[in-house]
Amino acid sequence: MSDKYTIRTMSINDYPGVKALWMSIHGFAIRSIDDSYAGVDKFLKRNPTTSVVAISSSGEVVGAILCGHDGRRGCLYHVCVREDYRRFGIGKAMVVFCMNALKDEGISKVSLIAFSNNDIGNAFWNCIGWTKREDLNYYDFTLNTENIIAFNK
């Protein structure tokens, strides 16, 4: 593994590599509609400057974050780095990229959701200074039952 990589804004042309990355990560969850090509294209059109990819020197997607906002609060989705590229600062560099992109758009608060059993992810967020909220409940309502969640095994 080479520790050389480039961090840049994600485009829909990155989708095949991003999806391959998602599918390579044990325990990663994707939705059939939201995380499809059309779903990611819709997200990127709404948030054209805030999502990010990490590209290896050989041109492979080795990290990705879907990042967007509603005009008030930013949110990070699907933060991931390929296992053999972890511990080189890629995750932190991508988060900083997203945070700066959100700041450029006037957003001052960012949130994310991490599965409680995602020990690696939760350790990462704690290590880089994010605060786990204990003062609220997260509620969810599915508007589209066809948007099925699948977990990689």
C-alpha cells in the first residue's frame, strides 16, 4: 500500500468506485434506493461541493464521505476508508475537507450517525474530537418501504 492519495470533491463519475468501496467494508449498510446511482446523483446535485473521495496513486477510490446540508445543519453519511488505507490520516483529511466545504456554505453545525456496534468508527470519532450526544433520541420514519437496507457480511 502506498500512502500517497488525493482528496477531492466527489462527482457522480466516482460512483462505481465509491460503491465498490462500500461493498468491500464488513458491516457497512447501504439502502437500495438512496445509495443507488440515481440516489447518489440526486444527493450530489443538491450538495455539489461538500462530498469527498480519497483517490489512491493508482486511481482507486479508497475513501469517501457523502456530505450535505439543509441550509442549517450539515451531516456526514457513509464515512469510510478502505481497510488497507486506514491509519494514514485519510479519514481525518476527508472530514476536514467536508467541514471546510460546509463552512464555506455558511453551515456552523455538523452531525453524523454511527452505528453503536461500529467500534472502529466510534473510536475514530472520539479520537478526532467529536462529541457523542446523550441528550437526545434519534427518530426515523421510512417513507419508502422499497428502500431496503442491506448490510455487508
